[in-house]
Amino acid sequence: MNYQECIHYLEEDVGFSSIPGLERIQYLCDLLGNPEQRLPVIHVAGTNGKGSAVAMLSSILKEAGYRVGAYTSPHLERYNERYLLNGAEISDDDFAKEITLMRQLCEKLAAEGKPVPTLFEITTGAAFHYFYEKQVDVLILEVGLGGRFDATNVVPHPLLSLIMSISIDHTDFLGDTIEKIAMEKSGIIKKNCPVVLYSQAELVYNIIKDAAARMDAPFYCLNDAEIRVASQTLEGTVFSVKNKCFSLENLELSLLGTYQLENCLAVLEACLVLNKNGLSIPEGAIRNGLKNARWAGRMELCGKAPLVILDGAHNADGIRQLANSLSVYFKEKKVTLILGILGDKEYRRMAEQILPFAETVILTEPHSERRLDVFSLARSVSDFSGTVEMEKEIEAAYERARTLTPQDGIILCCGSLYMIGAMRTYLKHRKNS
């Protein structure tokens, strides 16, 4: 198959169904010769912050001289984004080779009467094979959904399990309480393998700590750090951090958003633990890695006059963190908000948290079968005192925002990764046309 035939196979023939369980991916890995058992893996779970942590760790380890693979999901624009080798996307040819191989193995499984892998399981199997073939020194592996039954969880002995911020999301799969969700995320913890936990509420902290204890897994959580922020602008953040184990002055973090500081602390703790367990990560690599880290779709600046900001916040906690950042970066700015949300999210809470920062709201619909239609979303923002308009098409929503926003104002797009991905594609097309 060529590249486009692979996309058609994944999206049309296989489809987007999500079925928890490890049986199908394990069958696929067995046919591949179990590359997942021979890869040095850093396994990253959490509700929010996973992608940012992967971006920071990848950049740091690359600066330390390692050959680094990173597997993330979902992509914003192209499947290639899911497979990064030292920051570079997989080529179309290599992607086509991997998915063609996965299809052949899936057909073999079907012929043997065994269950056929889902789309995410196929792309995960391709990741294990691709990065093993590329002989990476370390693979940073992002959980797709939850942890315990996620396809990535066939990795038996990770170098490190890193668990980022945990909040309510995907309740239909993971449970409707924070306790149930935390238990699902803790499923990536393996026997005797170290765990680093993002600083959490006490309830979540205790659940993860207890899960680590049951697995005799060394447990680390950086909850005693002193942070001093020297500056926080659209050029980045300069800060110093100190705790009982390390002291780092004037770190430069390129990723925007006040929430990235907490993400960074978890990454710093992860580097400390990795250093203890065989990887060499000097301070210079940490400094350069944080300064050079990039992660699309999170407080991403995509235009000036007016400023255009894309943020993939797509659940209540993510929107709350985005709102906190707006109050720091843009105290006096007039914001035109382009908002599109999926129907299975806490869209009323999300709207309530972000609307106070907007003067004008344009409601739109993400490119997904799960999208919330603009009329239902409009009912959720009926108390908003500013201007509300509806444009079902994302491109039309952006053009309307351009006409309503002054040159010194801000266009902010958030609510769904599907919408952010489509908006990035449109902005590139618009710029080049």
C-alpha cells in the first residue's frame, strides 16, 4: 500500500472503534517478534500534560546524546506526527511500510480466527516495530486512553512510569469518579519499575502511591519544590527551582502556559530518577532540552496582529488551566474565542470556565462524529453577556473572527484537538495561498 491507501485502510476498513484489552495487541506483537520487550521505554500516562512531558523529555534526552523515539496520539494533522525520531516525523514511505506490514499480520490473525486489532493497536504495533528497527536508545511511549487496558501497556519492564495530571475525562471508558480513573492510570505501574507522579491532590496521590507499593515500585513525587518565576512572556518562561535533591537556577522553558511549570517539575523529577537508573542526563542537556522543546497545539502562537493562539484543551481541567494562563499572559487584551467541543465532554463546565475571558464567542463544530452541534453549545453559553455567533465550519469561524477582532486583540481557538488540528491545516493553507 502507498501512504494514502494506508490512511484509507486505517480509517475506512479498520475504523475508529475503541475496545479496551491487551489480547489483540499482544497477538500482533507476538507476530512481530515482541519488539516491545526489547525496547527501553519511558511510559507516560495522565489526563493532561502527557504530550508536553513527552516533548520535554524527548528534547532533553536528545540533547544528552541519545537516539530518542516518541510515540504519541492523537495527531493534529497527519499520522506521521505520532512517530518522532529525534524530533523528526516518520517519512510517508516508512509509515506506509509499517502499516502495510501491520495489515498483513492482521489478515493472518483473522485467518487464524483470532481477534483483529483496532486502529490504535495497529498504530501502536507499528510504533514498536519501527522504533526497534531504528535502534532507538529510548522510546518515550504515551498512553492513548487510561493505562491498564491501553495498547501501550504490553511493555513489561519500562525504565520509568511517569504519571501526569489526573482529572475527570473519558468516563465512559475509565469510570465516573476520580478514584476509578486514577486506578486505571496506575495500571501502567510494573513490578520493581520506578514511578514518578505529577504533584496531585491527596486522594489521587494516595491511590498511585499505594499501587506502586503493591508492585514494589520505587515511588517519587516532587511535591516540595520551591519555584521562583523570573519572567513569563510569549517568548517563554524563566524560572528557578529548588528542593532537597536539586537546585536549578534560571531555566528557560519554551512551552507556553502557566500549567507547563508543573509539567516541567514532573519531567525534572523523571530526569533525576533516570539518572539514578542508568541514563546520563547532564544539567546542560536539561537546560537546552527545555529551551528547545516544542509541542504543537498547546498555547501555540500561529499568527500576529491579531495574535492567534491554538490550545488543545479539551476537558474541564485543561480548560481551567488554559483560563489561568490567559489571566497571566493577556490581562488587558480583548479575546475573540472560537469554541468547538465534543458532545461527550463536560461542555457546560468548559464553557463556564473560559467564557469570562472572552468579549466575543464564535461557536463551531470539530471534525468528528462526536462533535457537539453549535445549537446545543449555544444553549450552554446563553448567559454570556458578550457577542455570540455560530459558524459550523471551522474555516468560516476563523474568517469571522478576523473581521471581529482588532489588530491588538487575540483570537483564541480551543475546546477540541480535532478542531485545533483542522485549524492548523487551514492557517497553513491560508498563509501559503
